[in-house]
Amino acid sequence: MDEEFEDAEETVEGSDTITKSSAGAQIASIFALVFAAEFGDRSFLATIALSAAQNPVSVALGAIAAHAVATGIAVVGGAYISKYVSEKVIGYIGGSLFLIFAVTTAFGIF
């Protein structure tokens, strides 16, 4: 396991695309990932419904503020948790929670 970690570190350190990507490229990549993940989810559909029923500018400002706060919590929480838990364990926990939510939704438990 330690050898794999050392190999991964060497690969990352030796890669110009990973270590020297511009801030703009990183932002564009993160934007694309978040946009693709959020497009069509419940909050997206709820925002559409709210915009139809209320002032669209107010809905936009409220949705942007809410998303900014939620993202801020996720970023700060992720940075804190990553100090104590490996990315692999976080992946297992996230996958398990996803499956639990899927099962409970399928059976109408929550």
C-alpha cells in the first residue's frame, strides 16, 4: 500500500498537467462537474417551480445564496474531514449512504 502511495505521489509530482493547471482551468473543471451534478436534481426543479410562482429575481438571489452556503459548508467540512479520514473511506461512506437513501426511497420509508 505504501508503494502505491509513493508511486502516486511521484506521478502527481511529475505531471505538468496536474501541478501546473491554471486557476481558470481548475475553476472551469469544477464548474462543469458541479453543473452536471446539479442539473435536473430536486433543487433545480424546485427553483423552476418557485420562479413560476414568485419573483424570478428573488428566487435567483435566494437560490444562489443557498447554494453558496451549502457549497461553503461542503468545502470547509471536506477540508476538515480529509485531515482525519482517507479519500477511500469517504468514498465508501458516501456510496453506502447513497445506497441507503436509494433503498429507503424505493420502499417509501422516508
